[in-house]
Amino acid sequence: MLYFARVEHVTQEFIGHYSQDNMQELIVNLSFGSRLDILRRMVERSNAPDDLKIEARAHFRRAAELAGKRNIFVHNPFSVYINREGTDLAVDFAKYQNREVVITAKELEQFIQDAENLQVEMFSTLAALTNYCAPHQPFGVG
């Protein structure tokens, strides 16, 4: 969850960096999806090259997909049980309102890897976008 928290932090930091207003104060209570939408609009309105915008949009889509899984992990119970085909312990997360939506421990490991990769790639792309978007100091400084 730490890596996804970094994705959320980078999103909020860039919105604040890109705006002349104190956006962190204004967006603090918005959902991650709403903050992604604001960020998406800021990027689209920028004078950044199309290839950089396309790259950013891909990161935003991945972040939204990962957010859905993250919500299952943090807002729903997990189960630990003995695998029927052996004596190994198994762990999974089931969506509370729809028990058919289950995420396994292996999928959790993949989520962690995906979130780690995304936070690095997204930071790099957003840092490059500041050359086209914001009159402030370089992104990630200060």
C-alpha cells in the first residue's frame, strides 16, 4: 500500500505545484478519482507535446485501475484458511458487498509490484510535464 500511497501523493503534489492557488487545501477531501480527473484536465490544457500527454493519460488509467484494487484491500476483510488441496495457508481478500470478487495473495503481490512501477513512472512523467505546465520550481523540490 505504501507504493500506491506514493502514487496518491504525487498526484496531489503535482496538482498543487501546477496551480497558482493553494490546491492542496482545496482538494484534500476529494476522492482519488476526483483528483485524477483534475490532474487529467490540467495536463490536457497544458501545452505539453502529445506524446507526453498520452503517456500521462496511460498512467492515470493505470492509477484508476489500481485504486479499485487498493480499495478492496483496505476496505474489505481478508481471509486466512488452509488450502483444501494441501496444508498450505492461503490468504485472499473478498469484496464485502460482493463475495464473488476475490483477490488472492498472489494478486496482492502483483498489485504491489504494479504500484511500485507506476509511482516511479508517473513521477517521471509529471516531472517532465512541469516544463510545460507550471511557472514554479521543479516538481518534487521543496
